[in-house]
Amino acid sequence: MMELLSIRGAVAKRIDELLKERKMTRYALSRKAIINQATLHSIMSGNCKGVSLNTIFVIAEALDMSLTEFFNSPLFDCENIETN
């Protein structure tokens, strides 16, 4: 069993996985997704209160994938998400 993650923690971990798979930097992602580097840093460091679906959508598009593909990860299985 994986460690329990918050939704925002699972999103950050998923982005990291996808960046490694694609050999892409966070800087390159922020440029391609046209999102501020500070916004991406906030998401990745867990300092944001939440991540909007729109932001995840533009990140997924920049990674050449759909939202379905983005969320198709064991990270988002109910038993791996902290619910409090």
C-alpha cells in the first residue's frame, strides 16, 4: 500500500512522474502550459491550498495527454488519498 497523500500531494507527485517520463523540466512545463513558474512551484511544493481543474487541464495538455490519462494513476485511487 502507498503512503496516503492529499489530492494536491497526489497531483504534485503525478506531475513529477510525468516530467521524469518525458525528461522535461518544470521550467519547460511552465512555458509550454503558459502558467507562471511561481504557480507551478507552489503546486509542486505543496504550498498551494488547492489546484484548480483548469490548471491541471493546461498542465495535462502541455504534457500531451487528456485529463483522463493524467488521473489514470494509482496515486488517485481512493485507498491512496487522505480524506480528512
